[in-house]
Amino acid sequence: MKIKKNEILKLRSELSGNYKSLNSIKDIKSWYRNIIKKSKIKIKTIPLTKCNNWKINTKGQMIHTSGSFYKVEGIRVIKSFKREVNKGWDQPMFTEPGYDGGILGLLKKDINKSPHYLINAKFEPGNYKFIQLSPTVQATFSNIKRSHGGKEVKYLKYFKYPKKNNCKVIFKQWVSEEGGRLKNKRNLGILVEHVGKSEVRIGSDFKWITLKQIKELILENAIVNPHLRTLVSFI
């Protein structure tokens, strides 16, 4: 689905419009810092051979016992194009099943006559400071299928079944991932607007902020994650 030019211009007008946010930038930063402070995250580096539910198969690839998520496999570059190493190189890469990663979804809604976007303070073990500001939904298809045996992805219904949940799709397109470590991976980026009158209830790790505030926070050091940056990059 290609986004129409008038939709882009309408979104861009939010950056210069006189819209009142539910939360000030100061409040958002304070909320973010408090979540990090209260999270008490602990990460320990362990040998690959000690990873529970992961194993090395007969092909020498590291895979999850469920067959989902990704595999770590060796890649040999025999000939490269205009790189520092002309003769190629060997390296490990992460490969998703079917190469399709997951859904990156951003939910929009007018609140007090001002357009807002629902962001998530999301924990990822490799994040700088562990928690970064992320889209409403950031989930691999393996997570969506609950291959991990965990909980259902919050707010997923707005992106899987937008019409059923009073949402209008503004942007829906496959976006590429970082190709230096992820093999042929892409994600489905979706921006939807909730046009229903019902309230969208949110948890303490979610926040409604304006597009202008997202753009301002991108200028901060390592607060906004790459996926949220991607979803607003065309605006």
C-alpha cells in the first residue's frame, strides 16, 4: 500500500500545527527515566552452549528448539561490491524463518482534538540502557504466534484487524532491516489511526505523544529506537 501524497502532507502539518500534547517533553523524559530506574533489569553474559532452548543442528546452525525465531548461520562473502575487503569475508548472520521479521505498528488517535501516537518504553536485552522508546507494536511473527509460550502482543488487534477495531490504515509497507547482521530480513511497517469514539486503555509502559515530540526525542541520545524512527521517517 503506497501512502498518498496528501496523507503525507497532512501528517507533516502536525509538525507545525498548534496542537496541545497530553504530556510535555519534560514529563515524557521523566517517565522514561523512572521506568529505567524501577525496572531493575539484570543481564548476564553466558556461553552460547548454555542458552536454554537453543541448540546447534547438524548443519552447524544455531536454532531455537521450537523452529521459530531465527537461526544463526555462517555466511561466506566470495565477492563484494565496493567494500573495504575486496576478496570477501566470513561472518555469522541471523536469519528469520521466511526472511519476514514481524510487525512494526504505530497507533494514532486524536485526543482533545490533537493527534497523538502511542509509544512503548520497550525492553530489549541489547538496547542501550536496556529500554528505549518504541512503536505501539514491535513483534516478530514468532512472538505473534506465541512460540515463546508467553503473553499475547498488546494492541496487535488494531494492526491485524484495523477495520474491525475502528482503525483507518494510513501506511502499510514492507521496510528493510539492517543487512550487515540480518539476512534478507524485512518488517511490515503499519501506521493506523483509531477513528472510533471509544477510549484506548494503556499500561504504565505506554504513552500518548505527538509527532512533533517523537521528532524532538529522536534528537536525544539513544532514547528512540530504530523501528520508531523508521515509522516516522517518511514524514
